[in-house]
Amino acid sequence: MFGRVLLGEIRKLIRKRGLIVLGVIFGLAILIYALIFNEIVTDESGLTVCAEDFTSLFYSLVVSVLTIYGIVLAAGLYAEEYKRGTIKFVMLRPVSRTTLTTAKLLAALLYVTALALGVTLIVFLYGLARYGSSGSTAVDLVFNGDTPYSTTLSIKTFGAIGLKLLSVYAFMIVAFAIGTLAKNKTLSVVLTIILQAGIFSTPFMLVDSLAGTEIQKVLFSTNADLSGYIGMSASVLDDAGGIFSAIPKGGNIYLAVGLMAGYLTAALLATYLVVNKRDVV
Amino acid sequence: MAILEVKNVTKVYNKRGGRSLTALNDVSFSVDEGEVVGFIGPNGAGKSTCIKCITGLATQTSGSVTVCGFDTVKEHVDAIANVGAIIENPDTYLNRTALDNLRYYASISRIEVPSGTERKAYINDLIDDLLRQVGLYDRRNDKVSKYSLGMKQRLGIAQAMIAKPKLLILDEPTNGLDPMGIREMRDVVRTLAHEQGVAVLISSHGLAELQQTCDRFLLIRSGRLIADFSADEVGEGEGTDLVFTVDDVQKAVAVVEQNFEAKAKPIGENRVEVTSEGNSPAAEINEKLVQAGVRVSGLYEKRKSLEDVFVSLTEKGANDVR
């Protein structure tokens, strides 16, 4: 039965008009990006590029769109059904609410994964045909901010893509939880986007007196993307020209993984509990 | 055999500020196989809450509900597998066709497929039959957003029947249906109950329609079940109304009220309705009217309708009735 419920939920998502809009956005983005990228590298800039660079840069650009799409999608999984009243006929089936909740969330995660992988594959294949691969090239990275290690460009590229996809999942779970608990999609989208935009962590970066504190290391937005902890995210230069670490002060990967697991478990537990106990009125 | 058993169900809603509302108070009843039961009561009486407790959409504060012997709380999935229902509005997926909607509901329902039959083909045939039965076959590929309320109601009925339930619960099923649709609905319900043994619980404000459809009635008021009576009992009991056709209505009303312990009420220009406790003395009233110079050109006995019973019972105190 779970398989049939899951398939039903996936079909619901596929029929959403948003997919067409997103498809057009991604299609145009790929086209424009390819043209611009091509222009830069064919200019006599002396740059050497490969499919991995091409894919990595594109993915870091579209991941924001994907995150917001995932948030909007997840926020409405239950909230829209409550709003439109369709939840009643669904809950009048011999399907437990736990099964239904799991199927809804899993369907959304699978759907976004398919979308992300599809786009990545198209971009990578284009890059491969146009620039060739340097995937086996060795790259030096830093694990947890203090342990250097070597890997290949392919692993770095696709590892970062995978971790960024995990961050999309994390925000989707939060959006799903808020949307379900509040039975309000708009509220969930707004709150999760605020969370995703890192607005809560901004004061800690901009205000000197706060910058010295270690509060950032426990914030959801700081830890959602783990790629910084294994040296896979882009670093920025600080005022002195040195490398600004992507790891928040006092933080480490173990704490980040633990905190994320804790936050997401709490969000999911609250969702399951409320869905199972709530009267449909 | 009882398909549905509701035992001492109480539902209390906790409101803000520590207040609480008792929507159902110790309600008990059962519905047998092949029985059509009308669930009636004023707005806010607790009908929908009771139906939601039966279907598991809400959980009762105390008491129990069983469907085919399965507890709707502890064995929810098995209990609900035997239930088909429309509750309040027929809210299906508007951006999908009737066919898509039914295929989706079928996919997550427990449908017994005869051995040796391919599931998909069986379900497709089942859906086609249902669509024909509710008169939507020709519009099966239209999006539900283009449907009228009556058509949505028919689709709601189809989804309720898709898993061939043993208990069918219909909350205002004739909303939006035209007279032809109401008649078809009645025929479908009676056929399901009397030929296939489905137990049916119908909640509706359409009392005239219910009177023609149901075998038994449950009357609920302020969260309490105040009456449980068979269709045969409607029209019986204390009091009968007589309707006289007369040439002078005002005079006739005066004569009746002066000479009998009865209430007389003018109806239109030339009729008087006389209501009395106990047996109505039709012959005596007629004689008095003639003696007083009132010309009586017609007389008939008006049997009490379900509506009369409903009004009478809901106006009385709950304790007077049970």
C-alpha cells in the first residue's frame, strides 16, 4: 500500500503547474549560462575550464531557485489539502496518517532530487561535450577547518552538489513541518525563506560585538549546508586578504551534523504527532 | 448484524481560555446490514462531529465506535477500509478529471480484485461502471473545476462507493442535485442497502427526501441522541391533523376553538387545519361547523410528516422524549 500512496503523491506533484514554470526557468538559465560561460572562456582570458567547473558553477547558481521551489512545494503538501478540503477524502482511505505523511514528504524529496539530478546531468553532459573532463585532477581541500586532504575534482564537484541537495532537503523538511503545523502554506514559505536566507545569522557577521560570539555555530541556516565543513564550498577573502573560513566560530562538522539531525528530527516528530492527533474539521 | 456500533461516544472540544464545548454527549446507536438510517437534527446538533468520529477524522473523547467489529481508533485502517463517505462538501482535486480523481482514490483504497483478474483492468471497469451509475461517464475526462455542484456531488458519491464499502456515510448527499438526480440518488442508496446489504447512514436537512429513503431515523439535538424511531412510526402516535375546506375560515376557526380542545389554523383562503391531542373528532367538528352555518366542502386527514415529527421532537425537552 505504501508504494501506491507514494506513487499517488508523486503524480499529484507532477501535475502541478509550477513544474512547467520551473522547467522554463531552468531551460532559460541553462541557455543563458552556457552562452555567457562560453563567451568568457573563448575570450582570450587564458582560463582553462572543464565540465566539472561548468557544472559546479551552474549548480551553485541554480541551487537557490531549487531551494525556494522545494520550500514552496513542501510547505503546501498538507497545507493545501487542508485549505481545499481534499484532505478529508484522502484520510477516508485505509491508509494510516503516518504512512500518508511519510509518502507525502518522500514524494517531494524524490521529486526535487529527480529535478536536481536531471538539470545537473544536462549541464554536465553539455560541459563534457564542450570542454571535456578534468575529473581525475587532484585537488587539495581542508576537512573540518583543520585537516588537509586530497581528492579528485569529480568528487569535489559532485560531493558539493550532493551536500547542497541535502541542504535543500533540510529546508524542505522545515517548510513541510511549519506548513503542516500551521495549516498555512504562505506562512511556512515566508518563515522558511527567512531562515534559509540566513537573516538570523546576518547580525553576527555584521556587528563586531556579536561577531566574537559562537552563537552562529548553532543556527540552522549556518549548518544546513555542510559543504563548508569539508572544504567544498567557495571561500571568501577577509579584509587582510586571508581566507575566511566557511566554518562558524567554535563550530565543527560533528556538532553541525548533530544539530541538524536534532533540528530535523524535532520538526518531523512534531509533524507526525500533530497529523496523527489532529481532528480534521 | 450491526455494521456500525457507536457506544457512549462523547466528544469535547477544548477552546481557548480553558473553555470547552461538548459536541457529543454519551451518544449510542447502531446501524444494521442493509439498513438505511437517516441522521437528523438542527444545525450544530452534533451530526457532523458524530460522523467525523465514525470515520476517524476526529477522535472521540470517550466511548467507542466500531465498523464491522473494528475499532475506529485502535484499528483505524481495517475499520475505514469498510467505509465509504462524503462529508460536508465533495472536495475532490479540481485540476484533475473525474477519471483521474477516481483512479487516485482507487489506488489508495482496499479493493478486492477477483482472483484471475488483472487489477488495473478490473479497477478501470469498476470506475467506468461507477461513472455511468452517477451519470458522469460522458464528462469523465473534464476537469472537476468545470463541474457544477451537483456533478461534484455525484463524483463524491462515486468515490465513496469505489471500494464497495459495507458502511456508506452520506452527509448532505443531495446538495446541488436536481430532482432527477435526487431520485437517482435515492434509488442508488436503496439498491445498495436492500440488494447488496450495505448499511447506510444519511445526514440531511432534506426531510421529505429522507422520509422516502430511510428505514429508520436518529434525531440528535445539542449533542444528545433524543429519538430513534422507524419510518413506520412516522405519521403514527399522538395527534392527527385534519384539514377542512370551508367557505368562512374565520368563523370555522372560532367554532373549533370554542367547542373542542384543539388548535385551528387558517391555511390560505378556504382551509383550516385542526390539530388535536388524541383522536381527532372529525365527525363532531364537522357537525358543529355545519350547525354554525359554515359550509364544509372537503375534509381530509393529514398524516404527520417527518418534518412534523422533527419539529415536534426538537421543540420538546430531551428528557421528555427519551
